Amino acid sequence: MDKEILEFTHFNDAGRSKMVDVSEKKSTTRVAVAKGAITMKKETLQKIIDGQMKKGDVLGVAQIAGIMGVKRTADLIPMCHNIFISGSDIDFKIDEVNSRILIEATVKNSGQTGVEMEALMAVSVAALTIYDMCKAVDKEMTIESIYLAKKTGGKSGEFINPNHQ
């Protein structure tokens, strides 16, 4: 296996954590797509579809929360760089057969470091917001399978997750 792949870059010579220096990296357009899902009771999903949750528009609020999560990623993940985000969008798909909501976040920037963590944060925060808004009627909801689906740009180029196609 390539030595570069095996090296951890977030440790200094003394073995302590450090933030990676990206000052020498080339600025490129970077896009990351993350996905996840939240499974719930059929009755809960139907209430969301019908707009009957007492806390309001579940997916509308989750959309805003996910975008806010993108903007706050560096505040919550210690070694993430505070970066400029060019764009962020979240898409929800209702899967009535499996009683779940599929969440997909796309984040874009032009810079020296990627936006994978921001896309993963968007999906996580959106799913947590759905849980928060629906927990009064369904405490059994399950947040599942949050993963990086795709990323482009940067030194390593394109990545498409082979485990989730």
C-alpha cells in the first residue's frame, strides 16, 4: 500500500494533534456529496408528509439546520479548517416503502481544502433536526448510514464511494 495513504497528517513530530498546513496546496473547485437516512414509524412519516407535526414544517426546518451545520463545522470538528463555502444544498426523498427519509447534501467551495466534513455535517444535523421535531410522537426513529458518497477536486481528485453505489 502507498506510504502516503498510511500516514496520518494531523500529528506533529511529538505525536500530538495539529491542524494540517494547507498553505502550499493549490486552490481548486471542490464538491462533496454526503448521504444518510432516518427511519421512523409509518405514522410519523405520514404526519411529516401531511404537514401535521406540531413543531411545523419538518423538512423545511431540517433544510435550514443542515445548511447552518455546514457553516459551523469548524466549530465542532477540532481539526477542520474554517473555510469559505460557495454553496450548499440538501435534498430529501421520502421512501414510504421503507418508512424513511433519505437525505443528500451537496457542498461546494473553491479553496485549498475539501468540504467532505461539511457535507457529512449537513446530513447529520438535518437528520438530528428531523428527530428533534418528531420525537414527541416517535422516539424509536433511527439515524442510519451517514457516509461520503462522492467528492471531487483537490490533489486526490475524484472519489466515488464503492460501498454505496
